[in-house]
Amino acid sequence: MLVREFDKYILEHSEFADKLPDNALIVMQIEGDEEFNKWAKETGQIASKKDTPIVYVTITELKPVRSRIKKLKLERAA
């Protein structure tokens, strides 16, 4: 979900995308979530190839998550 949100942000803020090195491995970080951040850094370092730049992108503020679903219908399988 973070990657999807990051993609949307990049589409809306192309000037930010210009700062990213070509072929960089983007590692998402969340301000205040040290457990996730540690896991993401370790995973990124394992996944990166030699000479691949790693860029840490820290999310410092998130808007509340809201569903775009207006109505739902529920049916139980017979």
C-alpha cells in the first residue's frame, strides 16, 4: 500500500521524482515506526544489486485512510 501511495505522490509531484537516481532501489520508511524501518532497510540491502543506489524515502505525514467505496452489497454463497 505504501508503494501505491508513493506512486500516486510521484505522479502528482514530478519534481520529487527528478531527485531520484536512475535505477535506484526505493526503501520506504515511516517516521516513528522503528520496527518497520529496520525491517525495510534490511530487506532493501539484501534485495539490492551491487552498484544499485539505495534511496530511503521517509513518510513523515499520512492523511487518514478512507475508502472510495460508496455502497456495498453482501451475498452469502449457498
